[in-house]
Amino acid sequence: MAKALRPQRGEIWTVQFDPSVGAEMRKIRPAVVANLDSIGRLTLRIVVPLTDWQPTFGQLPWFVSIPASSATGLVKDSGADAFQVKSLSEHRFVRRIGNVTADQMDEIASAIALCVGAP
């Protein structure tokens, strides 16, 4: 990770998820930074991992569709899996590749809220 940059809410970064256990996301993959930039004092970021989009994900309310585009930096249509939200060290962040829209970020935040039972 570039030491001068801190991942910001709504940015998509490639993130090193290994080592992982069980059904956790693995390898280097894209993830959306979800935490508010003003929250936290440690060099940690809350992320939502992205995975290749599958048509069945459209029926799952904790998945948010993130289409491939020059703005997102994704080469494949992807889904943000809010059930796999994680807090990770900034040292796991490899490279910034793009951003989600404000509406997509709102959908991701709502999906996280659904997963944790927030009102």
C-alpha cells in the first residue's frame, strides 16, 4: 500500500484477504471501503469484498451489484457481499482501482445494516 494514501469510503481497492479460514474470502480481490472516513483511530478500514456477479445474487438482499466500468476499475461485473464485511489493516490494501457511486455506497450500507439487524 502507498503509505501516503489512506483508503476512503466508496473507493474500490485490491485487498490481500489471505490468510483466510473456512468459507472466508480468499486471495487478492477487490473490495469497497465502507467505513465513514471520520470513524476510527487505528489504521484499519471496514471493507465489503467483491466477487464475480452471479444471476442468483439478484435474489439475495445482502448482495449489491457493482457493474464493470471505467469508474469502478472492475473488468467483470461484480457483487458486493455485505455478509462478508471485515475490518482489515491498511497494510492489506494493495492498489486503488476505482470508486462506487454514492447510490451504490448507500445500497452497500443498507445491505450491511440488514446483515447486522440495524433498524
